Amino acid sequence: MSTATVLEPHVLAVDDSIVDRAVISRLLRSSKYRVTTVDSGKRALEILSLDRNVHMIITDYCMPEMTGFDLLKRVKESAELKEIPVVLMSSENSPTRIRRCLEEGAEDFLIKPVRPSDVSRLCSRVMK
């Protein structure tokens, strides 16, 4: 039915690695998300300025120019964007980094490689 496509939550996936973008995009799409992928925090902010219909942002922590943490801070400081849940991901399991992101307002922090169970958990927590 055409109504199903209207109800698909829109996720903005941000990662400088083309492989990681493809993996997270495939996982999200298999869970019925509509996904837009970009390769930088700067590009993510450009998309967010054009498309207010983003339901969640999932971003890599380590990226050149603007880190995922910097993107998180920019989103949470914006009156227009602060309600969008932001999930960070990293291949490094650093408790200090994870705690800092959660304290800054991240909805969750995933350790790469992201698994289907991680996406299922996000579905139930973020897309209420």
C-alpha cells in the first residue's frame, strides 16, 4: 500500500566511510526506514536545513572536519533540530567518549559493527 511509504521514518545516516554508510543504510532500510546518507557532519547540517522531516540522525563519531560529537552538539543547540534523536556509533569502545556523548544528549551510542539487533533496539526506543 502507498500509505506504508508515507509512514516510513526518515533517518539521516552520517559516516565518512562509504562501506559503513552502505552497511548502516542496508540495515535501516531492511527495518523499513527511509534513509538519506551523507559523508560529513557539514553535509548533514545542510540536509537538515532543507529537510525538516528527519526522525533520527545516526552518525559516526570519528570524521574529518566535524566529528559526530560536534554534530550532536550543533543539533542539540538548535531550537529547530534539538528534538531529533541523535545516535552515535564508533568502532572504539571508549567509556569516557560514550558517557560524554550521552551527557550531551545522544539517544544511544552503538559500537561498530552495527548489528540488526542494534537497529531493532533503536526502532523500539527512538521511533515511539
